[in-house]
Amino acid sequence: MKVNIRRLVGDPNMFEFTISTPMLRSQFRLPRHVVNQLRILIEKALISK
């Protein structure tokens, strides 16, 4: 699986996520506050036992 994240050129508070697998490709556009929530959830999952 490959995950790409990029900031949109016209709006610095919007990000585009692209998730690619050999069989599927999905794109999401998310505002900054949702990206921050995702970051927190990922950090919690990585440090929890």
C-alpha cells in the first residue's frame, strides 16, 4: 500500500490523501483540522500496547 499526502495549491488548509494498492486507488480531500485528528489517532495507535 502506498499513501501520499499533499497540500492543495489554492488552499493551504486543505490536504489531498491518495491511497494506492495494486487493485484500488482512493483519493480524499480533508481540511486541516481532520488531518490533525487523524495524526493524533495514528500516534495513539502506534504508542499503545
